[in-house]
Amino acid sequence: MTAVEPTQAEAAKPLTPEMVAEIRRLCDRYPDRRAVVLPALHVVHQRWRMVPRSAVVEIAELLGLAPAEVQDTLSFYGFFKQDRPHGVVRAWVCRSISCALRGGDGLLERLCELAGTRPGEPSRDGALTVEAAECLGACEHAPCVLANETLYRSVDPEEAVELFRKLRQQAALEEGSEAAPEGASAGEAHEE
């Protein structure tokens, strides 16, 4: 399902019948309703690229919890956006010690410059959000970038322009365009 920004009506009642059904199915897999909060947040986030405040209330009602319990879980994780959706492609630039020593901070700055934004903010067209990640667990491939589910490995900061082009193509592909990076598909790791 393609993630899109919710309309005003959808933001007022953001859980679609499909989302409600998926969250209810999750309830059977967990020992109690509190354990379903994080997966339920992911269901909403996957659809809207954010979790509107109204979704917090709906998730709480669905799970029989207080909205504050759902909000506590959401606010604990930096992954979830609440005020506005992130870009179609969310590119996490690792800033662990390995990546920092090999130019990760400069790579983050350059990608943000190319996108015309600051870390964590979506580009003007909504195609890309570049963010810092504490660790992507791929230190042997430093510096690396995780763009949605695609890991770009050993990215030389001098190759930021080329990586930016690939991220824009990935965004177009994930929105249904035919423009895919040469030989790439979502979820595939790339050696740079």
C-alpha cells in the first residue's frame, strides 16, 4: 500500500476499516493489549507516513487503553512522525562512530543541502526526508544509508550527488513511477 498524506477528513478519523481489522488481528498474537500498541502505531505510520494525534485516540479506544499510554509509546521512539508526514523515501544516515569516522556527518549535511532541507524535514515536494540514525548495524559498510528498506553501503561522501539521484528515483519508484535505479529494487542492499 502506498503511503500518502491523510486528507483533512482522514486525519479526523485516520484508522481505515482495513487498519482496524489489521490491528484486531494483531491482538490475537500478543499476550495483552499494551503489547499491541507499537505494532498498531506501525500500521498507521506505514499508511500515512505519520501518526496523527487522532490516530492515537482511536488506537487507544480500539485497545481499551488511555490515549496517554499510546502517546507514551509513540513519543519514546524517534521513528514516528506526528505533526506531518515524512518523505516517500526516508533516508537514515548512520552517525555511529564507524560511519562518523568515514564521513557520515558530511554525507548527512550534503544530502540535506541537496534536498533543500534540514535533518528530519521532508523536501518541499514530499519525496525525501533525510535523517540521522544512531546506528544502522552495518559498521563494516560505513558510512551507510538506509532508505526505506534499501541499505546503501560504503557510501563515499563524495558520491552524495549520485546517492541523492538514486534516492529521488527510489521515491518515484515507490510512488508507482517506472524510474528505478539501474539494477535496483526495494529491499536490496547496494555496494557503493
